[in-house]
Amino acid sequence: MDPQVVASIFREGGKLITSFLQSYGVPHLGQHGTSESKETKGLTTDETINYQKREIVKELLLLEGHLQQGCKIGGIACDCCTKHPITIEGLAQETTGMTPEPVFREIAEWARSVGEITSEAASASGKHDEEYPKLAIKAREFRKTIMPTEKEV
């Protein structure tokens, strides 16, 4: 696929994710992790947790899509399914120290296990192709647990 097309898809997807999250009250944070409308007082714990949730949801959404495609782009194994689980695991681990919600520990453990079977080599082998759609469903479930839609609230 043309790299410019891929870049455009990711750029527009990022806009869509931001719009979706903002519609549920998650503040958009600037590129350095600070609220664009916030003074230099610092973030509250709740604001930090909301930031973490937003970042985890973005990564889960991207991983979900890659898993649905068998961790391949145009039929060729990619390293996307290696990067996203590591990021999800790190963000979820970091969040466990901010909130007693058990879902973040569950997400961290799940992401670690997903990372073990979604490497570029694992994807190329085809050995786990039947598992990837099931993992995509679990990513969606975690995403909706962290940030339910209005109908689910």
C-alpha cells in the first residue's frame, strides 16, 4: 500500500479517535501530556487517569484493527502487533498505581500475553491466525470497559 495513503489513514483515524473521546468528556491533552486549557498547576489524579485511559483506548483500538487483519498489512506480516501490546502493558501498569480498578492489571497481563504471540515472525508463521480475531474481541471488550459508550453507561 502507498505510504502516503497509510499516513493519511492514520492521521484521519487519530482525528476520529480524538473526536470520539472528547464526546465522552475525556479532555484532549497537548503533545507533552498537559491540558491545553490548564494552567501550570498540574493535573489532578482524575485528570491523569483520564489521560491514561484515553491513551490505552487509542492503543487498544489500533491493536484491535491490526488483530482483525491477522497482524498483517496487505497480507504481509508487520511489527504493529508487537508495538501496541508493549505500549498498552506499560500504560496499564502505570495506571494501576493511580486507581484501585482491577481492569488495568488485567489489561497489563493480557497485553503481555498477546505480545508473546503477535510478533512479526509469529504473524508470518500463520500459527496464531485463528487466535487473532478472538484477541481483537477481547481488545474491544477492554476498550469498552474503560470507556463505555452512552448506551452502555
